Amino acid sequence: MNERTVLASFLCEEDARRAEAEIRALGVHVTQVDDLAGVPGRPPDRDSFLISGDFPGLASITLGRTGQGPDAAALLAAHPAASGMADGADIITGRNVLLTVVCPEALTEQVVRVIRACGGST
């Protein structure tokens, strides 16, 4: 059986997960969703830390990421977009969630239609 790999970018993980679920309903089981934010770390646990003053670091405000350990936090704070000296426009596209699908060739068009219906770009 011939297979195709389809790569799609999304603005948010929720849309990618919705597309992944619909594609799995078609009988495709080889899928993966990845965050390609361009910076390591994870999103902060809460949004209200600016009001309380209890925030993990500069990168949590400017990049929406928190470092996992002091070394990663220092690297994130040194990122040009975190310093305010650059906006990172050449790095950050907004479509930072990647859905990878390996499907039978006969289902490729259906998979692409599902991706586009869920807001993805192929």
C-alpha cells in the first residue's frame, strides 16, 4: 500500500487536535501534533501572575514560555524577542503547531480537506 505524509501548520493546538481526531476517525492512525514555537520550555501555568507579581521570569511575559531549570530560563531571557530589542517577526509566524499525518494515498485528499476545514494550512 502506498502512503503519503501530510504536514500541516495550525495557529493553536486545539485546532490541530480536532483535525487529528477527525483524521483518526477516517481510519488513519499515524498522526502526531508538535509545538514548534521556536523557543524551548512550556507555556506558563496561569495568566494572572502579572497582577500578583508572582511570575516565573521575563520570557513568561514576552514569549509565553517558562524555562525548565535556571539554564533554560537564562537562555529564554536572552532571546531577542524577550529583550524588547527585536520583535522576532522573522522567527515567529503564529502557525507554530505542526500536525504530521501518514495516510494511505487514497485518503490524502480527504485528510487535506479535514485539515483545511479545521483551520490548518498544508
